[in-house]
Amino acid sequence: MLGLRWVADRGDSALAYGAREAATRIAAVLPAALRRELETSALLVGARARPACLLKSFLEKRTAASADCMSIPRTGDAVAVLPA
């Protein structure tokens, strides 16, 4: 269920819709006790990192171990940040 929650929160609209639909259907066939456990589960999707934090983290790692970043395209001193 954690994976479905992650996709529902972070997937594109079609994937998010499918994940919510699957979670609803799974919950519908569970016995009441298991459904309550599912609904009150502490396994939640964490907050998304802000893009600026991701870039800062990347740049810190780049300077600490530049060999790990050799395959990333660069323009002069600027780093090309590729979409995920």
C-alpha cells in the first residue's frame, strides 16, 4: 500500500488515478479490521524535497566526489540538471 500511496502522490495524473482506484478496490475487499488498520497505518509518503535542496545536495556531492558526476553533461562551470 505504501507504493500505491507514493504513486498516487507523485505519479502523473493517469498513474495517480490508477493508484487511488487500486487502493480503493483493495480496501473494499478487506475485512473491517484490516481495513481500519490500512486506514490508520503510519506508513505515509514523505514530503517532496524542494528542487533547490536537491540541487544544493547534488552540488555538495559533486564537489565531494567529482568522479561520480563524470557522466553528467556540463556547460562551462554550470551543471545541466536533467529531469527525472
